[in-house]
Amino acid sequence: MSAQSLVRRIASPKQALAGTALAAVTAGALLTAAPAQAAAPASPADARAVAQKMIGDSSQYQCFAHIVDHESDWNVSATNASSGAYGLVQALPGTKMASAGADWKTNPATQIEWGLDYMNDRYGSPCDAWDFWQANSWY
């Protein structure tokens, strides 16, 4: 057997092994690069039901609902293209809602909790916030 054919015999298994390793790495990269199936965003009806349950008082819920109807139409991922305000209550910046939970981008309960705290702290109640909104078209 010549040295050249011996080198080919030794090289072939190494090339095969390297090819297999490359294929495994590539497959692994493809698997890890595939996006995880994200949970579907809450529907407007789901978000309304969460708000009703969290607020309890029907008149305060109605005021809160009027604001959310105008601000986001109950879309948890609504984004104002010019200001960057985000979510059901159009927090500006949206990252403020992280104080209510890490899932602020997608969870209506987190956005509602933050929005209620904001309305209560700044205006006294959702109805006081709605009164301000009606006078100014913002809150």
C-alpha cells in the first residue's frame, strides 16, 4: 500500500466524522434558530373580561373601558407610531409597565394593573381619568 492511499484511508474517516459533526452543528443551529411558538395575544374580549374582573366596580370599569376603547381598542400590543406609546392604556414609554410585571408586553392583566395604578395615582380614579380624557382627548 502506498503512503498516498494510506493517507486517503485515514483522511476519509476524518472527513466523514467532520462532515457528520458539521451536519449535527448545522441541524442544532437550525433548531435553536427556529422561533418558539409564541402564545397568541389576548383577544379584546379576553382583555375586557380581565379588566372587569380586576376593577369590580361597574362604573369605574365603564370609565376605564372608555379610555381603553379610544387609546388601543383593547389591543394589548397597540403601538402609537409617532410617540411609541404602547399597550391597552398607551403607556409612554411602554417600558414603564414593567413595574407591574415582566410580561407587560403581552399580558393584559399586567397592563391593566399598571393602567389602574396610573389612573388612581394621577387622577384619583378611572372615572376622573375619563373626565380628563373627555376634556383633553388624552390622559
